[in-house]
Amino acid sequence: MPTVRFGACLGHFEASMKNRELPFLVLLALPVVIVALAFFLLPLVRLAMIAGSGEDGLSAYLAVITTPRYFESLIATTLLSAGVTFTTLAISAVSGLFLERNSFPGRDLLVSLLTFPLAFPGVVVGFMVIMLAGRQGLIGEITKFLTGDKLVFAYSMAGLFVGYIYFSIPRVILTIMAAAEKLDPALEEAARSLGASPWRVTRDVILPALKPAFIASGAIAFATAMGAFGTAFTLATNIDVLPMTIYTEFTLRANIAMAAALSIVLGVITWLALTVSRSMAGSTVAAAG
Amino acid sequence: MRNTRYFYGQLAFTILVCSFLIVPVIMSVMAGITENFFKGIGSGVTLKWVWQVWDLYADTIFLSMLIAIACLACTIALGVPAAYVLSKRQGPVARAIEELLTLPLAVPGLAIALALIVTYGGYRDFRASWVFILVGHVLYTLPFMMRSVLAVLSSADFRTLEEGAASLGAGFWRRFFDIVIPNCRSGILAGSLMVVTLSMGEFNITWMLHTPENKTLPVGLADSYASMRLEVGSAYTVVFLVMIVPLLIALQKWGQPRKMRAKMREDSPELQTEPVSKD
């Protein structure tokens, strides 16, 4: 009898604690919610409304598709980002798996070097591309020595492509290595004992197991490449990627409605990429990007 | 290492990828201390470009530090309570709040900046001050602080600790400040390192929000790349690296919030936190 009453008393205590806590929790959450509403959600709604209230009205959104300049920029940016994503995934899968599955002297050094540029802002990445492929760059010097012609491609879409790969490799490699670490070695062992070749083990066991990590890190790389601004800004202001188009509309043409419409379209694309990947890869995606 | 050819092929590839990332860094460090980069390091080693950067851009360095510290204070004050609330409640309202607070990560910085300008650009004093930039940085870095603290909060059984304290008569604030906060330290530390690193390097939002009087370090970098000689841009990059590398090393050391020792719960993979800059 006393034990039952004690248990009931504890349950009651827990429930009452939960109810009594509510006002405090509301109080704790209030500041952050106010800040997010006032400085993020409200401004975004306002941006979406401004996009529809220019001289063209709601057709500013339509103009994203009907005006060749905007549409081409949208397509070019999407293709560039998709290309960057797949190239980065391929490079990082090879190196990430290699580093996770082998131990040899110098391995830790390679890992730290590969993740070193993690916190470089886009502008710095742009400068690194200039160092590699710019007018006084390394590739130019090498090709000049070999063929007599200086190969310079930093200040174009190709330079941007290289820059975004540079930017994405450290992040994607970290995600892939973390996922590869959690792989069950027994599965591989089983496949091998059944006579599967190393290539088949990779294709049929390892890569499928890493799929969530590919989707997650790929979506982040894609969304980042779509919205990135610093690298393009450093390389050349006339590269027609969507963020540069938005910047030009806003500052040089003062076409605020159009800049707003393009930003909203861009935001919806990156948000969709991350949300779809999150539902595809299960709940294991941190929507960071 | 059953298949040595396979092994060395992959090793060579990985070293190549590594050089792709590191060689330009080494080149820009060299260029920053070379008399004339075009002629090569043979033209002499000098610190004059670094001094020139200091003369031209010292204020951008201080402003970036100021904003990073202010941003850290804001994200701790806003993010730690938010993480605590989200760890306590999992209902639809809590989910909606979490979505709202992490949404800035999914929206390009350019769009966030434009939204802020069209909404608050009319308030001249606010628009012209560095606090305007700070607002953008706080929106962008807050999710990192929140996730990092949340990872610690959901890894340990705080409910038992708190119930114990409550049964001994500790009120809500007493429990929050004496039990929850001290036990979140590793999460707050990891989050802080990320917030400061990201704020120091933020460009996408800052470029749109800055004014000629309020330039941060990355804005100054973009400026020097566009208008100064290569050596000055390089020297400035070196200054940036010198500031950011200690943070990166600290991040590698303390970046993963340590789980509480008492009563570990299965850790949730969605709470993995990584420093991600989206510029």
C-alpha cells in the first residue's frame, strides 16, 4: 500500500512539474522566437511581397522564367551546382573511403590538410583559384613551360567550378568519413567470404550503405553552390550565376522587385534541395548549409 | 593492403586532392611575404605588404572581432535557452520553432540580407551601424549554437537530474542555472568556436549589409582582391589565416561536444554538428 501511494505520488509530482514548467519554458523561448520572427520571417515575407509589387506586379516571378537573361542564369547556376555536387561526391568518396579504411604513416596529416580549408569564406576560395589558375597562377606557369601557351581559366565559369569543388571537398569528406566509420565490417566480410571481388564489395555493399551520407552532403554542397556569392565576386563580376544576377539587379539596375523575386526563387530551390534530401536520407541530415 | 596497386593508386589520388587544396594556400602565404611575386621569392622576403595591410585594413580586423564577440554573446543568450526548451518539448509548437530557427541555413545569405535591407533599410541609424551586420550574423550562426547545445542536452538524462533537484526544493531558475547550464559547457564551447569561426568568415550576408564605414575582414579581403596588387591581397589572406587557424585547431580539439558521463542515451545522428560556412 505505501509503495503504491508513493508511486502515484511520484507520477503526480512529475506531471505537475511538467505543467508548472510551461510558463518558464515559454519565457525562455520568447526572446529567440521574437528575434527570428522580427529579423528573419517578417523580412522574408516582405521580400516576397516586394517581388510581387513592382511595376510588373506578380509577373516579376514569371519573368524569372520568361526573360532569357534570368532563365539562362538560373539554368547555368543549377547545372554548375549539380556538376560541382557530383564531382565533389566522387572525389570525396574515393579519398574519404581510402583514408577511413587504411592506416599508414601520414594518414592523420592528410586528413587535417584535407579539412584545413573548412572555414575559408568564398572570397578566400576565389583567391585560391586565382593562385592556381589566374594570370600569375601555377597552372598557367606549368602549361606555359610545357606547351608555350598559358592556360588561364580562373575568371570564368570553369574557375567558379574549380572554386566550388575546393569549397565543398572538406565538408563532404568529413561526412563520408564519419559515415564510413559506422559501417558494419561484418557485412563486407560476409560478401568477401562469398567470393565478391573488392570492386563488387565496394559497389554492392559499401556505396549503398553510404547513400544517406551522399544524399545529405550532396544536398548541402548543391545548396551552397546555388547560393554562394563570394567566390564569383572575387573571380569576375560578369559570371552569370544567379547570386551575381541578383546582386547586379539590386545594385546596378536598382530593380529591387526583380532582385527580390530572384532571391525568393533561389531560396525556394535551396530550401527544397535540403528538405527533399532530408526526407530521402531519413532524419539523419543536419540541414546545415 | 592486400592489393598494393589499388592502395597506391588511391594514395596518389588523395595526395593530389590534398595538393589541390593546400598548394594555393602555400602560394598565397609566399606571395604575401615576397617582394615581387611575379619575379618569384628570389626578389626578396619582406613584411612590407603585411604592414601595408595593417595600415589599410586594421579597422576591418577589429570590426570583425567586435562582431564575432557580440555575435557569440547573442547566440549564447538566445540559443542556449532555445536548445533547452526544444530538449524539453517535442510537440508541434516546439517543432515549428526548431524549423524557424534552422531555416536561415537553408536560405542563401544574399536573400537574408536583401530581406533585412527592404524591411529595415529605412531606419538610417540602424542601417548605418555595425549592429545591422550583427543581426545577419546572429541569424546565420544561431542554429549552430542551438544544435551543439541540443546534442549535449539530448545525450544525457537531464530529467532525472532535474527531478532530483526539484524534489529537494530547487526552483526552475535554480535548476536551469545550476544544473542545466554547467552540464552543457562542452556543447556551449563547441558551439562558441563554430559561431566565432563562421562570423569571422561570413561574406554573403555581410557584403550586402556593410557600409563604407563598416567593413569586416572578408569584405576588406574582397576589396583588396579587386583593387590592390596580388602581394597585398596575399598578405591580407595571411592575416586572415593567422586569425582563423587557431580557431580551426581548437574546433578539431573541442568541436564535438562531449557527452555527459552520467546515463548516456543513444546519441542521435541528426544532431551531429559540423562547422559549415556557406559563403
